[in-house]
Amino acid sequence: MPTFFVNRGNVQGDTAVLSGTEAGHMLRSLRLGPGDSFLAFDEEGTRYRMRILEATSRSLRAEVLESWPPEPPPEVAVTLLTGLPKADKMDFILEKATELGCSRVVPFRSSRTIPRPDPQDVRRRVQRWERVALAAAKQCGSARVPEVPGLLSYPDALSLGAVAEGRVVFYEGERRFGLKKALSDMGKARSVALLIGPEGGFSEDEVKEAERAGFVRAGLGARILRVETAAIAAVSMVMYHFGNS
């Protein structure tokens, strides 16, 4: 059954109104109509099962058949901080991080970041990233959409990640201390921040700056991974270690 997003303010009692992109996708792309049922969630994470009562070309009114409270939070809140990659790789990272259950995904600019978008381009990208995260949450049946705070500077990304109980910076030059050992040393941390560099990697000075912010240096094995591979591998390992998946 397809899943959609509904604004909480548009749910009144046992009826709801959907319009805009969501309604257009339901009515024109999926060709749903009166009598068809669907699932939905709102910005607070409340989940619904609804049935379409009536529809126009731009909106629809639905009956709320059932509702459920928000999903319980994950055992560990994972923040993924990743250097902004080239092309549309950030879309891929954000999509997969959403499916895996990340609480926050933070792109940042560091000294070796290749893309240098201007402020207008940054705004467009952030809006796109929010749409990608929402679409990924709907696709995988989750009512949790990760926060995407925008494109941050490296110091700001470090400050945001520094509030996590467990912090790891991944560095291709680290061969002896791996993520498995880093996670074991965290004990029962309730929040973890993972810091991954862009295509050009981190400079040694940036790694030292992260360590001063409380991040532990670790590697992901003998192979040098692409940024998108490293991001998804690291998140998957953390989720498995803490029982989030």
C-alpha cells in the first residue's frame, strides 16, 4: 500500500485533505480514486490509514480509518556528517541513510571539497535534499525523516557532531584502529556522530581538529572507499552494532 505525507494541520477529526505534489502523485501518477486506501504520516511522525472520499484535479479528501502514534526512537541516534561530494552523490547518500534510519544527515564543506556552490545553489540543493529524504522515508515505510540542517562549514559540522556521545572520524590513513574497536569502546552510547570526508579526503590538520572536538580516528579497512560507499558502510555497521536494524 503506498505511503504519503500529510500536513498535521490538514487532519481534522476523522478526515484529512491532501493537495499539491502528494495529491498530484496519487491522482495522476498512481491513478488512485474514491474508495482507494493508502497510508500516510505527518511531520510529528503520527501514522494513518486512510481512504479517499472524493477528489478533484488538485486535491482530495480522505477518511481516517486508523491512526498510530509515532514510531519509538531508535536505540541510537546516528548523525552522518559527510563532505559534499560531486554530482548527485549526495542524493544517493541521503536516500540510503534515510532507509537505514539516520536521525540527521549533514553535508559540509572542507578544504578538499570539490563542489563550491553559491548561496542560491545551496538553497536549491537543500530543498532537493529535503524532498529526497521525504521520498525515501515514504518508500521504505518509515515515518521518520532525517533532519538536513543545510550545507555547513567544517567547524560548524564538528560543533554539531560534538554533542554526540560517540564520535568517529574516518581517515584513509588509519590502518590499525578500525570502526569495530571504536564502537566497542563506546559502550551503551545513545548517540553517535560519523564524520566522513569528501572525494579528496581530509587533510591531517582537519583530522587533528576533529580529534580536538572529541572524535576518535578510525579506518574502514585496507581499501580506500568512495565517499558514498564509506558513508553507507559506516552507517550500516553502526546500526548493526547497536541493534537498530
